[in-house]
Amino acid sequence: MSRTQTKAFLYFTALILFVITLRIILMTSMPLLDTTEARYGELARVTATGHYWLMPHMSASQPFFAKPPLATWFAASSWLAFGHNEFALRLPSLLLVLLSCLALLYGAQSLKMTRQQWLLASFVMLTAPIGFISAGAVMTDATQLAVVTWAMVLLWRLQTCAEPSTLDQYGLWAVLGIGAIAKGLATWVLIGLPVLLFWACSSRAIIYQHIKKIWFWPGILLFIGLVLAWYIPAEIYYPGFLKYFIIGEHFQRFLEPGWKGDMYGIAHRQAIGMVWVYWAVSIAIWLPIFIHGIVKDKPLINASLDTQTKWLWAWVLAPLLFFTLSRNIIWTYTLTALPAFALLTANFWPTLSSRFKKAMQVLIAAWLILATVASLIWIPQQAENRSARKLIQQAQSDYPNLPLYAYSSDEFSVSYYTKGNVHVVDDYNAVITLLQQPDKLLITSKKLAPQLAAKEQAAIIGSNNYHALLMTRHQ
């Protein structure tokens, strides 16, 4: 490696370590945010303490059918191993995003990628907002990202090799089996759609050779075994799981705007095509390179593109095109497109004009400064307003002997920070009756708190942007 290459290698390594350090600071300092993070954090806590390892539980009486258990297994195991804290819950997500970066390194030779290009691609993944947030949030998305990235890299290695590697064939089918326990059919769709799009832009000979190298009976049997090993016991011990998970979560969620059958949250009704807005926000400072690439390569209509570039564009565009007509989406649905976009960025970078590079360097520097300030000051402060942590700490410190109730509030962080020791009230009349009793604590939404306090002579003793803590009058 030349002196210039060594300098570039050390430069990108230092930048990546810096970004990871910022992420670790946030993982340590921030409370679990309502609703998503706190929901999955509480799911992990209940699963670990209740030993619900076959099917994660939201409570002793409520199994969680919305997602397979892999991400919860990771979070719950880390929580038990490294302490009952937010960092332990978030650690698997960071490791899984880094594992996705390692997948790109494993495929570097077949992708004709130097170590410097791999580092740049990893830097893009970690600095794109969707990657930075996912690398350290208690969600299922980092697990799916790792599965999809490894599957796509293994598929490409099989495409480019003269003789298929048995290790890669076993690895591909093992990853597909693991994908069923990560996010179910959605994971297979996010792997299969880019492949189908690539085949649609390829010759019959390429398609035939690819299928021939993928098809591997020992691997297929391994895949079937991995899938059935969890899904059969899950349905036996929890009848009705498969119907809700397969039909509800995979079809009704996307085909029915504002789907009413969601047992664990609220269906998200968005405008058609919103996924492209989410994608622009997801990659943020790297958006100019995406636009540059679209104009330069004209993917899907440019027959002269080389095979690798077609593969990467199919990987980027397939999930975006798939979710274009879907209205029940969230911004993390763009995450699996990020690794391929990072690889395209690494390929485009040497071809950019010096003026374009300088502009991008200014954007990157501005982002790093903003991310540093935000990670140390602004984000932790804002995060406290999206969680009940401080209010719970106040209640436990100042009034340790008073019972705590929750009504009309995002109760996941309340439940997590009280270790489940909170009485959830579902009925408004029951809350009115409760507030007529002396020496009771109630956490509710900030909007509702003034109304309750005015009617029933309760006092607001603490609040943030989303929650309020009330105490009824003394006896």
C-alpha cells in the first residue's frame, strides 16, 4: 500500500471510530424513547425476566406476535449479560450494523473493491441518518439489515465465481433461514426483489447460471430446518400466531391503509410515494451523490451498464419501488437499500470532479460538527422529553410509598422504568374516580394533564413535552 493509500486508510479509520464513539455516547446517555424504542426495550425486559424465550411477551398475558424473536433475543440476552441499562439493550444494534459493514468486506474481492473503498462505504453507512440511528436503537431493523446485506453479498459472490463455493452456498441458505426469525417474509421480499429486478435487466444466460449456483439441496434442507425449528413450536404453543403474523403483518398492513387489526401499535397512513421522501432524509448529506448516480447511470433503462452496477442499483431501487405505492410505511423501510448505495458511492467517488468532492467534503465536515454538538448536548436533552424516565425517577425518589398509575400516555417507557410496577388505567371514568382518592400518582399525556388537574384538584408535579406526573390531594 502506497503512502497516499495508507494515509487515506488511516483517515477513514479515524473518522469511522469517531462516528462510532458518538453513537456509543448517545447509546449510554439517552433514555428509551417512546414509542418504538421503549416498546422493544420493554419487550426485551419482560422476555428476559419472564423467560419467554419461545415467544417474546409484552406482559405475562400478552405474547408479541408482530415480529419474530431474533432481535428480542439479542436485546434480552445483552440486557442480562451487560446490565439492566439502555446501553445493553442498544448494543446488539450497533454490532449488527458493524456486522453489515463486515459483509461488504467479505464481498470486497467479488465487488472489485479496495480497502479504502470499503472504509468509505462503511463511513457512508454509519453517517447516513438512517444508518447512524439504526446503529444503536432498540429496534428490529438492524437485525434485518444484517441478514439482507449478508444474503445480497453471498448472492453476488455466487454470481461472480466460476465455481460456486460450498461455504457461500451453505451461508446463503443459512442466512435466509435466519431471516425468517428476523422479520419473516418481509426479509425474503427485501432479498428477492433486488434479485428479480437484476434478472429483469440481465440476459437469460446470466439468470440461468445464477439460479444454478444458488440451487443447493443441502443448503435448502438447512434453510427448511431453521424455519420450521421456530415456527412450528410457536404455532403449537401460541395458536393463531401464524394467521396474525403471515396475513395481518405481511399483507393487510400494506394493502389496507390505516389497518385496524394491528394488535400492538397504530398503522401508519402516509401519502403514496412517501418512501422517496424518507429515502432523501435517510441519506441526507449523501443525497447529491445519489442524484449524480441516477443521472450518470440511468439505471433500469441503460443496457450498457456493467453487471455489478446493475446488481447494486437493483439492490438500492427494489425496496424503494416496492414501497412506492404502499401507504402504511415508516422511514426505516429504506434501511436495506443503504449498503448498496454506500458501495455505489465508493465507486462514484473517484469519478467526481474536484469541485463536487470539495462540496461533499464541506457537507461531511458540517455533518460531523453538527452530529458532535447534537450528540453531546441537544439530542440527550430532547430525548428526555420523549421518555418518562425522569418522571419515574422523580416519583420513585420523592414518593417511594405512593402507588403509580398510567393513563392515556405512551406507557412503554413508564412500564420499562418502573419494571412493570405501574397500574395501567384504560377507562376515563376510572381515572376520574382514581383522582378523587388521596395520595395517588398518575402519569398521563401532557395535553390531558391540565384538564384532569383542574377537574379533580390534582397537582401537576412534573412534566416534559409528552408526559406529565400528577399527584392527588393529601388526605
